[in-house]
Amino acid sequence: MIYTYKKSFTDTETTYELCEEKMTIKNPDYLMTIAYDQIKCVRLRYNYSRSKNNEFFCRIILREGKSIEFSNKYYSGFAKFYDQSEEFNKFVKRLHQNLVTYKKNIVFIGGITNRGYFTKFALIFLIIIGLTILLYSLIGTFGIILPLIFLGRVFYYFHRNKPIIYEPGKVPERLLPSYE
């Protein structure tokens, strides 16, 4: 199975290919072959961004310390990203299927780190409280409503990125993009 990804204008298109025992990564600058037993960790996470709505990442961390990361958004022009959610889901699920036999030696993690999760939660909580107090003092009761509008996006982000360790045969749906 093959998946192509381009992160930004400065990056070249990279092709990821899954085989029975290994993964191959190709672009004009290099060719890398990774045996599945060299993989230490697979992390799936969601990223909120206005320019790349509904962006999901898969990070593969190797035993030697290097990491490879790709997402479901393909750079196609200035501030334009092509949504590859269907292809991304199929590729990530196939990767997990190929890694099932190596699961004793690989950690499968979803979301952001515990430290990052609670730090972001505390920071956003303080910002929303501060914003509510400020707006209430400036414009009254209506000032309470505005921060509540942001809470929907905040809860969505935290729901998608809640830290979890999962089995490779049971990838949580909240860690994969939905597509139509």
C-alpha cells in the first residue's frame, strides 16, 4: 500500500510504502527502509488549525531515536491543502495490521502526552476564565456568551487528543479523521 504526503511548500513529496516486513520512505532526496522491528512507538493525534481543519497525524518513532510524521493534509498550493482522509485512514490501519505481530515491542499511543494535555487544559481554562471576566466587565451578560462559543472547539480538541494506549488491532476512531 502506498501513501503520498507533502507537508509544505519547502518540502518535497514523500511516498510511504508498506510491505510485509518493512516500510519504505522515498522522496527525491533520500530512500529509507525501515524494518518493522525497528519501530519503537506509533502515535496518532489530532491537530487543530484554522488553515488545515480536521488534521490528524501519525508519528512513527524508531528505536534509534529518529521519527517520521505524516498527516492527512497534502500541501497543494499557497494556504491550500488537499484532504486525504480516506487514504490516510486506510494507510494507518494497514500499518497497524502489519505491526500486530510486533506489538510486544511497540507502544501504540493516541493523543498528546499527559503533560501536554494537562498543561494545555490548564492554560486554556485560565484564558477562558480571564476572557469571560474581561468581557463581562466590558459588555455585561453578553460577555459570558462569547467565551462559551469557543468551548465547543476546545472540548472537541481535548476529546480527540486525550492520552490513551491502545492495541494495534483496535485503533480508536477518535484518532482517525472522518471523511465523506
